Amino acid sequence: MRENSIPHPREPLQVTIREAADLLRFDERTVRRLITRGEIAAIGRGKLRRIAMDDLRAYQARNRC
């Protein structure tokens, strides 16, 4: 198993759009647009929408400068 696929003991498996925006240092609207464009996968609908931490890491890895 890869080292980065093992979650930190206190790290959540999923985060809200607001939490994802804070982690990425983006506006919530930007995160919603990324979800709409399919660049970040989201689970659920409306206020119950969550983003898996693995999906956030994958997005960051794809978009490194």
C-alpha cells in the first residue's frame, strides 16, 4: 500500500466543499466549478455534498506546477 493512501489518524475521509476550499485555499465557488467540470469528484447533492480527501490529493497532484 502506498504511503499517501494511508489516512492520518485524525484526518477525515471526506470534507465539505467549504473545508475543501480552505484546504486548497480556493473560494467555495471555485471548488463548486471544479466539481461541475468534473475536475474534482464529489459525493452527494446540495448541502450534503462531500469530497473524498483522496480526490483532493489527486487533484493537487494533477495540477502541480
